[in-house]
Amino acid sequence: MGKGPSPEMRSLIIQVPIPGKSRYGLDYMKRYARKGQLLLFLFLFLSPLAEAAVSSTDLTIDVMVGFRGVFKLEHWTPLLITVENRGPGRRGTLQWTVYGGREYLGENIVTTYRRPVDLPHNSRKRFKTITMISSYNTPMLFRFIEKGGRVVAEKKVTLPPHPPLEKLLLGLSQGFPLDFFTVVPERRTQVVYPRLEDLPDQVYGYDSVDAIVVHQVPLRSLTPAQMQALQQWVALGGRLIFSSGAHYSLYQDPRLASLLPVKIQGLVELHSLHSLEKLYGAPIPTP
């Protein structure tokens, strides 16, 4: 979906090959083996000092990849980065680096993103962006760097492998499970229940989502950017499913007019889900 992050979220991107199956592989490394021995010795000798340089206890970085850790390969994936500063005010750069590429093609790519960050004393800021993940072996490194290049805090994220998904559904529901969608045979479907405040604020963040089910959850707390992203996703063909019980007045919010082009007048009891069965090509049991 689309070509990637907006310019303001992608201030700088650097792509360079790294040693692996590329032309900078084993032969290249053997050529400089002797120099590498000296460099390795210096690295091992100096590594405790390097660790001390980033051992900040008053500034922490937390990262959530995808929707509560769930995502699809080869799709734009949302990242939620939280930086908390319990110490004195700091100004610097938030930098995150993604190491990836498609292994079966011999690709080794390093992509680096940067953005300036101002963190007053006892502050906590959240940043939303997206990245392309091609492999579960893709590590990510997040750093907060002060002026002069000093690394104040860093966090390395390693993605746990899991079976590839065929369908990803988001459930915006309060106390009403939607896991019955996962019983459709021969469909690797997973339902994730994200918090409203964690939803993407740009349409690319929904690239891997097949459907969103809203059940008795008011969407009025969404920011204008989040609402616009949701509207754009629906306009591009995204499937947004509303369900309700007695509290159908939640869907009479004027902001939902572009997402729910019907007038809610009352309740109708359904005993089957014919439209969804047609979509999935299989019977769906009702809860």
C-alpha cells in the first residue's frame, strides 16, 4: 500500500550493504582478516566502556512492533516508540535502524530513520511511524543520541518468529471476544485487540489489516490524524465492520458519517452472518 512513510516521519534514510551474501561477503572479509584481528581485540578491550556510555537509568525506550506484536511480512508495519525521561531535560535525536532484506535474494539492507526530540524533565513522549519488515530475522536498534554523538539510551528489538498470517483482524471491542473469526478452516487468521490510542495515524499503518470489527466502542477519542487514516483505509477498500447491542447510540456520532453511511434507527436480531460467509467462502458460527 503506497510508497512508504511521509516526508516528515522519514527525515533521513540510509541504505548500505552489509557483509553476508552480497559482494562484500566472505572473500572480502578474508582479505582483511589480519586487520580484523586487531580491530576485534580493540573492540573486546573497549566494549565495557561502550556499554557504560549508553547505561542511562533516567531515560528509557520502549517499542511495540505491529499490533501488539502481530504483523505480516512484506507489508508496512506500524511502530509505536515510547521515550520516557525521568532525569534532567534532554535534547537530541531519536534514531532507529532496521537491518533487513530478503535472504533468498541475498539482500542485506540497513535502513536508518532519525527525528529530533525534546524531552523535558519527567516527560514521556510517544512516536508513531511505519517500517517494512521482510524477515523475522530482522533486528531493530533504537537509540537516543545527544548533541555531539553521545548515546544516552538504546534498545534492541528482536522479532520472534511465528507462522505467517493469511488474515489479520483488529477487534475494537470491550469485553466481547471476536475469536470465533479464527475458526474458519484453512485460514490462518488472528484477531488482535489494540487500544484506540495505539491505532495508526497514517493509512500505511493498516497495510497488513484485512478487516476491523468495532463492537460497542466509541471512536470519538481518536485523534483527527487517526480518524483520517481510518477513513482513507476504508476508501481504499478496507473492510470496517460495526456491530452493537443495546448501545447503538454510540454509532450516531456525526464523525462516523463517512465511515458508516447509514442511519441507525433501532435493533435487528441476526441468526447468521451470510455476508461474512460469502467473503470467507466458509460457514462462520455465530457466538
